[in-house]
Amino acid sequence: MIYYRDLLLVLLSKEFKVRYKSTFMGYAWSVLHPLMLAMIFSVFFRMFMRVPDYTLYLIAGLFPWQWIANTCTGATGYFLGNAGLIKKVRFHRSMLVLSSVFNDSIHFVCSLPVVLGFVWYYERTPQWSWLWLVPALIAVQAVMLVGVGLAIATCNLFFRDLERLTSLVVQMLFYLTPIVYQPDMLPPSYHWVLYANPFANLILCWHGVFYGGGVELLHLAAAAGWAIVLAAVGAGIYRAKVWRFAEIV
Amino acid sequence: MSREVAIRLQGVSKRYYLGTPVGDGLKHLLLHLPSQIKAIRQRKPFDALVDISFDVHRGECLSLIGRNGAGKSTTLGMIAGVLKPSAGTLETHGRISPLLELGAGFNQQLTGRENIMLNGVMLGLTRREVRERTAEIIAFSELEDFIDAPLRTYSSGMIVRLGFSVAVHLDPDILLVDEVLAVGDARFRQKCLERMKQFRSRGTTMVFVSHDVGTVAKISDRVAFLESGRLVEIGDPAKAIEAYQGRLRAA
Ligand SMILES: Nc1ncnc2c1ncn2[C@@H]1O[C@H](COP(=O)(O)OP(=O)(O)O)[C@@H](O)[C@H]1O
Ligand SMILES: [Mg+2]
């Protein structure tokens, strides 16, 4: 147990040092990027979107999305970027994915005070239920991203060109997720898109928390269901291929 | 010497598929789907190792010799547990050192000191245990002045020094060394050989790959001669080396 904790901690500190050179840069990115997007969208889309407190709506969706985008785009390098270790040392390779997702989740948690600042500015009252809802949503999102991360990281060892494809897909999913618009702006015949998109339900839940209106159990259940499916698929792909990692990396 | 088995290979084979067709990426695969599928179907298997069986006893030093491509590194990789045999069984007992071979066994971005911690923990020590050994590791490597510089600034000889120091200070039960001593300077090589001799007296098992038959003859209890993935000779160092040199002359 101590061993796994130490392995996780060491991999985490490696992540911090390698990816951002400094902890501060990583934090700044996970805060500044969604803030910047929120500013742009609220300036340009305010006219078309008749969403009350549109900026808060954007903030509530963009911050969790930043975590999703960070993990998905970083995932192509989780194994490929650790070729030396994979070729020479025997260890649980999935720890590389777990530590990276964990790392991104820490950045997300550290950015939450900024979100709370907006909540306070827009005079929403924090609820007691947040004490369990926020950790629950973080857990669901982390499980989802571990699955996605395992899948992307493994596939990229074989294909090597998934980096651009991944950012393209993430970019597309961004517009298929109700972040800049509200779900009821979609024509009803397109609502299935929301359920087919693993991240949409999750973002709806985050809206329910920070924008207000409460979390609908159906959305939470759909998000959790997707998390389980994605984790199972990711773990399946990883386990089918893990023994070949050292050969092809 | 006790006769406990540290490493046992039974009928181990390793098959690679040459020319992984998806190496050109998903885009290439999708754009050239028919020809790519044909390539996948027709890819040729290549047997890097065929039906290898041997035991290495605790405290023994076994050297592997053979020409380039004979399968020495593949054998070490399987003992290290990073490669999986295609057939046969392989068992090891005890903690195994990182595979010491040329090239980056470390993270290039991190400093020498950070790499010591990373490697130590990955091999199963706790952070505290690694911290306790760090001073000793640095002293042995003689890299005090560079230890806080990122690894990409190191020469290949320096990386070998660090790798060797880390590996021997982790108290491995099994030490795997693949041709790395060739790049160290003569004095450091001497130091490593001394250390390996000490290890043997303490009961550490070693598998050693080298082209330097002089060193091999000096440190090995037994020598295995591999050729094209087959075990030609295993046993008395002088005999195996003789067989190897005979083949070299014939070639
Ligand atoms: N990852 C790999 N994929 C395909 N072929 C490989 C791979 N690794 C080694 N081989 C092949 O297996 C054979 C044995 O290689 P290796 O064990 O590295 O030989 P040695 O260390 O004795 O020089 C070589 O012919 C090499 O081309
Ligand atoms: Mg080799």
C-alpha cells in the first residue's frame, strides 16, 4: 500500500516537473484558458444566447471541460512519453495513466475557488449538497477519464498519429456538449446527441451545481453509466495490449 | 553455493512480427485500407528466440554471448519482465534490477537526482528507502557536480554511470546488464566489475551480456552462447567462448 502511494506520488511530481516545468504554470493554464474562453464567448454570443447570467453558465461548464481536454490531449503521450521506463522496468503501466489523471484532477480542484468566486459574484448560494455532489462528480469524471486515457494512450503506441486526431475530436465534442449553449436550445429531435456524448451529461451535472437548478438524477446516472462503460473499454484495450508495450514503444 | 533457482526458462520462444503495418499511423491505415489489411495478413513472423531452456542459480553469474541479433537483449528483456515470451514459461525469484542497457532508461527532462527517486520507487522501494540510499548512489556514480542537471545534458557514459549506480544500490536479487560497460571509461568499468564481484559473494544473481570475452571469462560462472535465437552451448566459460570464437572465425 505504501508502495503504491509512493509510486503515485513520485509519478505525480514527475508529471508536474516534466509537463509544466513548474506547478504554477500548470495551475495558471488550467485557470487562464477557461477564463479566456469564457470571456470570448460571453462577449460574442451574449446577443444570441438568451441565457441569464451567461458568464456564470460558461464558467460552470468550461472549467470541468478544461480538465477533460487536458487529459484527453495529454493521453497520447502517457505511454509513448515514458518509453525508457516501459522498456527497462517492470511496473504497473496503468499507473502512468492514473497519475496523470490524478494530476489533472488536482489542477481542476485548485481552479474551483475561481469558479466559486463567480458563484459568489452572481449571488448564488452554496448548498450543503455540494459537499457530496462535487466530490461525486469529480470521481465520476476521473473514472471516465481514466478509461479514455487508457484507450488513447494504448492506441497511440500502435498508431502514433493520434495526437492531432484527438485534439480534433475533443474540439468537436466541445461543440456537441452544452457548454456555450443550453440543451433546450437544441431541437428535440437532436436530444439523443446529449446522451450519446459521454461528457454532455457530466457537464449538465456541473451546470446543475454551479449555475443552479440542481442536479438531475437522470443526468448523474447517465454520466456514471458512461464512466463505467468507458473505464471498462479502456481497461479492456489496455489489458489486451499491455504485454506488447515494450516491443513497440 | 546454494542450488536455489533464481531464474528458470523452460522452452521459451519469442516471436516478433516484422514491419508492424500500423506504424505509419491511423490515417495511413484508413486511407490505404485494402493494401494495409493485406500487409497485416501477410506480415512475416520472426523467431527471435526458439525453445530456450536454462536455469540460473542464486548467486551465479551467467553471461550471454553471441553476435548482434542473436537474441541476447530479448532474453534479458524477458527476464526483466518487460517482454512476454510467446511460448514456454519463465520464472524469476527476487527483486530484479532495471534492465541496464544503452539509451534512455531515465527521463530526459528530470535531473539525475529526480531520476534516482523515480527509478527506485518504480522498482519497489519506498521513497524513504530511496532517500536513504541517494547519497551513496551519487557518490558511487561520481556525478556529484551534475546530479541536479537535467539528464539530457549527460553524455551516454554519464547515463550509464548513473544507471549502474542506481541498479547496484537497490539491493537487487537479480542484476541484468546489457552491454553497458563498453561505454564507461576504463576506471569506472573496473569499479563496476569490482562491485559485481562483491555482489556475487553476497549471493546476487547476475545475467551479463558483453562482447568483451575477456571480461566474460573473468566474471562468469557459466556462459551461454546464442546464435540466431538458439542456444548453442551453455556451461563452462572457456568452452562456450571457444565455440563462439570458432563461429566468428568461420563466418
Ligand atoms: N521489438 C522488436 N520488434 C521486432 N523485432 C525485434 C524487436 N526486438 C528485437 N527484434 C529482433 O530480434 C532479434 C534479436 O534481437 P536482440 O535480442 O536485440 O539481439 P542481440 O541483443 O543479441 O543483439 C533481432 O533480429 C532483432 O531484429
Ligand atoms: Mg542487444
